[in-house]
Amino acid sequence: MTSNMDREMILADFQACTGIENIDEAITLLEQNNWDLVAAINGVIPQENGILQSDYGGETISGPAFDPASHPAPAPAPSSSSAFRPVMPSRQIVERQPRMLDFRVEYRDRNVDVVLEDSCTVGEIKQILESELQIPMSKMLLKGWKTGDVEDSTVLKSLHLPKNNSLYVLTPDLPPPSSSSHAGALQESLNQNFMLIITHREVQREYNLNFSGSSTIQEVKRNVYDLTSIPVRHQLWEGWPTSATDDSMCLAESGLSYPCHRLTVGRRSSPAQTREQSEEQSTDVHMVSDSDGDDFEDASEFGVDDGEVFGMASSALRKSPMMPENAENEGDALLQFTAEFSSRYGDCHPVFFIGSLEAAFQEAFYVKARDRKLLAIYLHHDESVLTNVFCSQMLCAESIVSYLSQNFITWAWDLTKDANRARFLTMCNRHFGSVVAQTIRTQKTDQFPLFLIIMGKRSSNEVLNVIQGNTTVDELMMRLMAAMEIFTAQQQEDIKDEDEREARENVKREQDEAYRLSLEADRAKREAHEREMAEQFRLEQIRKEQEEEREAIRLSLEQALPPEPKEEIAEPVSKLRIRTPSGEFLERRFLASNKLQIVFDFVASKGFPWDEFKLLSTFPRRDFYRGCRTHIKRNHRYGGTAYMKGRLQVTM
């Protein structure tokens, strides 16, 4: 492990050899190579052949020979001796292995990975993209080079590229999508997220900000104001598309490259002021680098190695707040908090809940008992000396991140600004009570950051633990696990109570359902009985009406019959005896001159209508149909006997 003084010497030698004046960029390149000076220089200034030797390891490294004449550099700091000695090519030159470069090329919604040797040209990359994207090379603009636009014949080695590179393809000469799908494409763009890589020109710092396609250019500029403290009216931008002429335009319509677009922002001022600000910033950087480490000598107590000194020094230069002051929407404030946290401490960090504290309660507590989690509230404070150590070493440790994501809902707030502090204390007083609010209010700045562990109960929210920033990873994990044990015991009781309550509710629901079905069955029976009674009543009414009608017909026929002739009458008389189906006999005298219709009427008047019964003679058997005009004497000159057989027949 190298000391602080050794790293300062390595940093000075690296800047002298490479000509990189930006100290943040130089530290980043050295950290990528684990502070190996030779490897870092080879990564920035690759050579054709030769060897470089390092005084730190005493070993000879195959590589290119360094030519001081071809790379002029500023004089090294007088307080440091050279840790790098260029060696001219010896007689035993080891042939240099080809260096492979990885390119991630983005085009609209596609990503193409290209791996080439550094001896290849830019045109060879375009040839590969032509076969992958089906775009002619002549219509293709390959963007994203840090040195600006390059020619197709440019050799990659001459660009001094790192191993991993990101490029994007523009096709301005190709026709846009068809007008029929323009509305659908615009709607899709409004739902997409754009990554804006914004470089702050004065401090040479990049911000990676995510915005939805529906966000406006004005919103982007306001967010940049929160990060850089440059008012919107003083912002000087480079990189906006020519179509972005109005700040009220949404990003989906502005012509930005998807999924990422590079922009540069600076303060609108005179060139002299810009140079003066740059000199002041450079002086501040060297003051941090040349410090003897006294400000950070206590950092080793918390497990911080020497490399963390540079990270802390770099973070001291940051001016962008973790959270805007007086933010109206808590969700927007937490979005900026998450973005700034990732920018400072990397992408490996707890997943912060985006939303209000009430929404975090709903997510953690007001669900089924099996799905409940503990709520962890992280309280940040930029002015505390423990903040950088706690965030980078404890909160971003993989074990802590994994444990929090599995068992906790993590919500965060920044107490650096007085307005945000007062707002959180109000929320704390409302949800946890005045005791917890007073405890947080009396915490000193050096005791931050704080980590609150909250467990939801039936009627209130209980603060299980308050973890201060002066802790270690192991202690933090132990306290999280202890809180989890308490929560698990309470959760088991809640699950048991919830299961019993659900069982009772299920029994009640089953009883209610059985009762409902019974009522429906009774109602169906009652309705069926009512329908049956109504049908019987209807049929009875019809029967009565028919009987009344038949009785009326019978009476009318009986009244219409001619009187029965007497025996002493001189005219011929026929005495008929008619047997009914029941075996009874009907007897009556008829004049021989009467028609058979009178016989039919007589039989109908006795309750045997002619449309239901027939008159049949016994011998010879003959059917006397209705309407017969034959006189009785033509059929029975001497009288006779008639009878009825069956329901529709009368014999005679």
C-alpha cells in the first residue's frame, strides 16, 4: 500500500508525463490502474515498441519506449522526485501485444458491441456497423469521440482511447419515420427516459441526469441550476440540437439523441473572468493535493485507506446539493438525491424509495403481514466529517446494500439546508411523536449521518434504533440484524392474528353465502308455488267459463226445441231412446216431419254437444252427422232406440 506522499509523487509524475492538467481526471486514471504509474501512462499514451521500467516494483514491463521529445510536458513539482524513468529501447525488445478496444455503439433503440485492435481505423468500425445496422457508411456519422470528429482513416491508436468506449450513430440524411407513425413515435418518446451527460465547463465535471421525454428544456436548466449554482439566465449551453429553440419544448420533441446526449454548460461571463475562475479552481485542487493529510488522519479509525483521501478531497469541491431547498414535491427531491448520491458514491447503493414519507409507510407497513418490511430512514448532512466515510464505506458496502434491499424500504432525506431540516422535523413530529423529533433536533452536525430503523405497529410507528455515522460495517450489520429479529418476532404474531382473522372472515363469508343461497332457494320455491297456483286459477277460470258457455248454449238449445208432441197427436210420431256413455237413457217423442237437427239439439241440450259426440244407429250401423236434413220418418218409421258410446259417439 502506497502512502499519501508516494501517491502525490505518482500523481505529479503522471501529470508531467501525460500533460493532463485536470487533477480529477488524473486521479481517476490512476485509480483505474491501481496507482500503477507505468500502466496508467501506457493506457493514455500507447507506444509501438520498447519497454518502460518502474522504480516501485523493480520489474521490467514490456511496452513502448517513451520519447520525451514527442510529448512535451510541464516541469514537475520541485518538491517531488521523479518516480518514472524512461528507458530507451534496448537490444532485447519484446514485441508489443495488440491492444484490444471495446466499443458500445448506440443507434436509436439498438446497441452494437464492437471489439477491435487499436491498430484498426475508424472506417473499419463503420464497416462493421454497416453490416449490423444496414446503414450505408456514407450516411453514417459516428459521434462520441472525446477529441471531436475524426476521419475514417484515423487509426484508433492515435486517439489514445481507454479500453471501454461509448459511441453513437447519427443519420441526418436518412428520411425520418413515416408520418403515419409519427404520433405513435412521439408518444413512445414521451414515455422514454433520456440520459443527459452534462459537463460543467468551469470545474470540468460531468453530471449524468435522467429525464423523461415529457420534461421540458426549462426543467433541465433549473435542475442544472441546483447542481451548479449557475442561474438559468447566466447559463451558456453547447450541444442542444438546432430544433431546440424554445425552453418550453419537451425533450422528446427537441431532437436529442436517444438514449444519451452530451451537453456542456458554463457561466455566461467574459473570457478574463473565466480564466481567473479556472486559475482559482486549479489552485484549490493543488491545495488539496499538497496537503500533508492532517485533515484526514482520523479517517483510518473508520477503516479508510489512503485512496479514500483523494476521494474525500475531490468530494470537498462539490457544490451541488443533495436535495434542493424548499422542494414542493418530495418525489422530485428524492430523484435528485438519488442521482447526486450515485454521482458521488457510485451506483452500488441502497435503492431509495421515491415518494413521500407517507407513501413509504404505505409500502412498508400497510400491506399483508407476510409482505411487511422495516423502514430505514437515512438522514444525510453534507457538513458532517463522517458523511463521506459512512456513505462510501458503510452504506455502499455490498453486504449492507443486499441486506437492505431484501428486508427494508429505504427512504432518505437531506438535512443540510435549514428549510429541509425543519420540514423533516415536522414530518417526524407528526409520524413518530415529539420525543423522536426532539432527539433528532438535538443531534450535533458531527453526529450525522443518522440511520433510523422504524417498525410499524397496529396503532403507531416505533423507532427501534438510531444509528449514528461513527460506526463500522460489522456494527451496522449487527444492528440491522438485531432490528430484523425484533421485527420478525412481531411479524410472526401479526401473521398468526391475520390468519385467524381471515379464517373467521372466511367462515362468516361461507355462512353468509349459505344463508343467501337458502334465501334464494326459498324464494324460488315460493315463486314456483305462486306460478303453479296462478296457473291452476287460470285453468279453473277457463274451465268455469267453458262450462258457463256450454250451459248457456244448452239452455238456449233447450229453449229453442219445439215442444214434445203428445201421444194423441194425429201426425206420425217417432219415440227415440238414446243411450248415453254413462249407460243412462234419454227418451223423447219427435214428429216424423222433424229434421235430425232437432235430435242433435235435444241431445246437446242434455249436455252432449254435437261437436263432441256422434249419433250412431245400432243396425244398420250409421253415423248421423251434424247438419243432416233428412227427416226422422225417412230413417225410423216405427220408432227405435238410440244410445251413446264413448266420449264423442252416440249410437242409436
